[in-house]
Amino acid sequence: MKKPTKIKKIRREVAHLVGILFGSVFFAMGYSWFLLPHNIAPGGVGGISQILAQFTGLPNGVLMILINIPLFIVAILLVGKQFGAKSIYGMLVSATMTDLMSIPMLNRMGIIFHDLSKHTFVVDGRTIYAMFGPEDMLLSAVAGSVLLGIGLGVIFRFRGSTGGTDIPVALIKQKSGLSIGNAYYIVETGIIILVAAFFKDPKILIWGSMNLFIASRVTDLASEGMPYVKGVFIISQHSDEIKEEIYHKLNRGITYFKGMGGYAKKEVDILFCVMSRGQVPVLTDIVKDIDRNAFMIVTDVYDVLGYGFKSRKLDLRDDK
């Protein structure tokens, strides 16, 4: 196998760094324009920074960096060096962009938001700068969640990370044995509850939970893409005929599984095939034409490695 040349490796690393920077712009827009001004707790380090900002007066981006530094130290000591250089770069760039992309900063730089009065609102005695006013909280929550999810997804796609809850999640998984998904929801929900309690506003709990759900789904789509591949299971008494038609009309391979019917206690052949979404209707016609009593299950497949398919699996390690 031919290894990539040094120039190709350098180009790839540069592309990763640029991609992380690009994702950080969307990340910062979601935070600075829509979420942070309204105290919509998205969980994570951003949620904690909202509380500390009330005591210190420091910008949220600066606080994100200060919070992440001890987290990275603890992670390296207790978990190991799985959080590579691009994770640190992603954390620094995304936090810095959160401050640079704030509406007052962009106004001072003369880039956009030339009329600051349109984005200045007074809420409970404090002045905020946001894309939309408090009367459009739902729109702010949805728009901010989508942009935040896009940003995180792009950062992950280019092997980066924003630090934050990645670190306590890794610790919880290591010490308790919980799945990564459950660990994330424990950490993020805990932070949302903390922010809602601090600001004494139960609505923040609702907005934050909605934000967490939308952002996590969009992150998956941005980092992995739509599930463009389908996995199909077929149980039929005419499996050989169906197999031959799939070979000839779809040019897809077939795998046989041996199963047993739960009611009749008879052995059955189970066909399994992976194909593109566009081929599923053709397969459905094939199965119906041969055996109208066949049992067919279609599932989403998020990653395939093998002939005819290109893997989309993400690897956050720096040595890849």
C-alpha cells in the first residue's frame, strides 16, 4: 500500500485546520447572535460561562478558554492523551470566534451590524445584543441550535473538538461504564439545570433541552451526513430467486443468515443487502413480484466500508 507523501500530509493537515476554523464561525454565530444573549443554556462550557460572566464581566469566549484549561489538564492526567492538538486548536479557535463574532464586536470592526440599535434590547434591566428580541425566543433558540450544530459537526468532520463536555464525558464513561450518549445527556442536562436554577427561570430548562436536542441532531447530520445507504433484510421462501434478481438488476452483493421462525420453529434464510436509497424502490418491486408474502425490513446505515462504498467514519486522532 502506497503511503501518502509528506506534501499530501501537510495539505491534509492545513485543510483540517481551515475546516475547523470554518466550523468555528458557525459555532460562534449560534452562540453569540442567538443563544448567549438570551441565556438559552446549551449545556457544556458555554452554559457554565453564562453563569461566570455574571460575576466576572469577562467575555464568554475568554471564560470558555479558562474553563477548558483545567479540564484538559485533568483529562490528560486521568484519561490519557486522547485529546490531540487539533482538539486544543478547535477549543481555542471556537472560543475566540465566539467573542470576535459577537454583535458589538462586529459593529466596532465595521463589518456588519452597522445599525446597532436594531439589535439592542433591554431584558430585566440588562442590555443585550442579539439578532432577535425577547419576543422571538423560539426563533432564536431554533436558529442558534441549528448554527451551533452545523459548527460542531464541521469541526468534528475535520478531526477537531471544542473540548468542554467531551472531557467529563470521557471521565464518566471510564469510571462508570455508561455509554457515551448517556454520559453526554447527564453532563449537558446537569449544566442546563444549573443555569436555569442560577437565573431562577424555569423556561431556560425548556429552551436548553430543546437546544440540546436540535443541536445534537444537526451535529450528527453535519459531521456524518444524511444516511444515504440503506440496509435491507428479506425473509422469503423464494430467497434464491430474489438473490438472483438483486445480482442482475441492482449489481449488489447478498449475505445469507440462518434464522428460525419464532412461531413455526422452522429454519428460514434471511437475505441481507446494503444499497443506496435510490435502489430501495427497485428492490421493493423485485421482492413483491417474486413473493408478495415476503417480510422486508429497511434500515438506515450510517457508515459502510467496502467495495462500492466510501466510509464516512470520523477519527479525531491527530495521527490520522
